[in-house]
Amino acid sequence: MGKEEGMAVGLAAGLTVGLLVVMLLFKKHILDFTFDERQERARGVAFKYGFFALMFAIILYGMLDMVLGRWCDAMAGATLCLCVGITVFAITCILKDAYLSLKESPRYVMTLFAVLSVVNIVLGSIHILDGDMVENGILTFRCTNLVVGLMTTVVLAVYIVNFLLSRRGQEEE
């Protein structure tokens, strides 16, 4: 099996496992997308901000590619751009109290994000140590785990800080 086939198999396996985990979380009612009207409106605003952030990231990626030459492969560039849009969406939802549905438990979601962060950062660190994250001066798709791990860490940190600040505000009242 060649490098490209191995990448395709790894990507398919990762997507399959991710889909199975999400299906299990829905079945166990840990994930439940039941939002009230205020949350739906806030999520719409967050989608808009995330979309514009994604557009900006894609344009910036293209401009950097024109100015610097090929600095990363397509999968790395796509991952970087997607993570920018998803991070903006998630942070906006968190700040507008529209990240979790009415039936979701913050503890489960924070635990899930912590696990995702650790696993992806560890996998990304392995690629750094193996020296295959950058090949011939080009950032490769192997940065995906590290980028996703950093994204989930940022989202988790914002969620925890927002949760603690809102809890402190409720205690003061």
C-alpha cells in the first residue's frame, strides 16, 4: 500500500470512528440538538461569523500560496481554513449561550472535548517527533491532528472560562 492509499484508509477509518462515536452520543442522548428560539437565532449569527471567517481564511490561504509559493499541501490548507471557521462558530455560540442544547450536559461535552484535544495533540506530537509533518519545506496533512487538537483546546478553554464567569456572576446575584 502506497502513501496515498494509506492516507485514504486512515482518513476513512477516522471518519468512520468519528461517525460511530457521534451516533452513539445521540443514542445515549448525550448530544441532543434541541435549542430554544433565542439559541437558534444566536446559532444563526454564529454560522454567519463562522462562514465569513472561513471565507477570510480561504482567501488568506490562497494569497499566501501566491506570495510564498506552495507552503502546505491541500489537505493541510483545507484543515487550517475549516478549523478557523469552526472555531469562530463555536466561540460565538459559547459567548451567546447557544453552544449546548437544553438537554445536553456540560460535563459530558467538556469531557469529550478534553479527550479529543489530548488524543489529537498526542497524535500531532508523534508526527512532529517522527519528522513527517513538514516534508521538503511543505506542511503536510499530518498537521491535521495537531491543528484539530489545538482548535478543540481553544474551544474547551473558552467554554470553561465562560462557564466559570457565568457561575461567578450567578453567585454574586
